[in-house]
Amino acid sequence: MITIEKRFIISTKRYIAVEGPIGVGKTTLARKIATSIGAGLILEQPADNPFLERFYKNPEQYALQTQLYFLFQRARQLKELRQGDLFTPIQIADYMLAKDPLFARLTLDDDELYLYEQVYKQLNQEIPTPDLVIYLQAPVDLLITRIQKRGILFERNIERHYLRDLSEAYSRLFLGYRESPLLVVNAENVDFIENEEHYELLLRQVNTISSGKHYFNPVFD
């Protein structure tokens, strides 16, 4: 089955972005899709950001440095998609640049945000639009549980209210999102890694999408 699915995805989509708040499972899902269909993989590199741990300890002091570092890092990675790769006709990313301002608006003061937005507008002009966005949603309590479970040290200072505000910002972004086909996934009661039925159902729906907004919220016995 995966071979058939793979041919279809490769023929219709070249850049798929998996998005959602911290802890929702976007990197894990992006890795699985890329592995199962033989696609290229573009991942955020939060551990490379020298300001991130300091930001979680002291957000006001390190917000601008943290955000600009991420912006330049993400833009550099995604800009390479315009080059194309004949040997890897599809790329799966665990982020899209359009989410970057969500974090900036939550953490920067007015003057910092103005500076950030000028830089963002320039960099965003060179970034391709995804052929499909898979947006994962989950309750804040589940996000906290998953973050604690994976045990990344610099995430131990993430506060509940920050995750709540971030999740709400994601919801607002995708409520009116029209730039790409969009699949909204309720990730609370599905397991795309351990349960192949869940994963194959998702892959089948991905293959049917060519435009518009769609929802993945299956009910399992």
C-alpha cells in the first residue's frame, strides 16, 4: 500500500509542512512521512539556537535574539527549496515560516516587533508556499505531558500560559489560512507512530487533498 501512496504523493506535492504548537508531535510525524515515502526531510534545529535556553529562563531579555536567530535559520533552510532537487522530488518540513511571527507577537515588545516584522517581510519574499500544510492540534495538558516525557532540558521552563497562548495563536492563524491546502488533525486520540491504522488513514486523506481546508478526526473503537 505504501508504494501506491508514495507514487501519488510524489506526483502531486513537492513540499509538505507539518505544523502545530510545541509538543504536539509535528517532528515525529514529519520524520515518519519522510521515511515511509522516501522524501527529503527539513527539520527545525532548536538546539542550535544559543539563546533559547536563556529565553525560557528570562524571556524579556532574550526574546529578540532568540526570535531573530530562528527566523534567519528557518528562512535559510526553506529558501533552498526553490533550488529544487531532481533526486528528491518531495520535501517534508516540521515547520513553515508563516508560524514564525506567532512566537514573535507573544514575546516581543512593540519596538522589537516592529524591527522583527521588517526583517520577516524581506525574508518571506523568497520562501516557497507549501503544497499542503498538516496542522496538528491537541489540548494544552497533553502538550505539557508530551514535553515532560521527552525530557529536553531547555524546555523544562516552558510555562502553561505560554503554551495556551501559543495554541490559541495557532488556531487563529489557521482559522483564516488560505495560502495552501490545509489538513487540520485532532492529534489527541491518534498515534501515528505505533498504530499503522491511524497512520495509513492519515496518508490516505493526504492523498485526496488538492485544495481547501479538510479535517482529520476519526473515531476508533
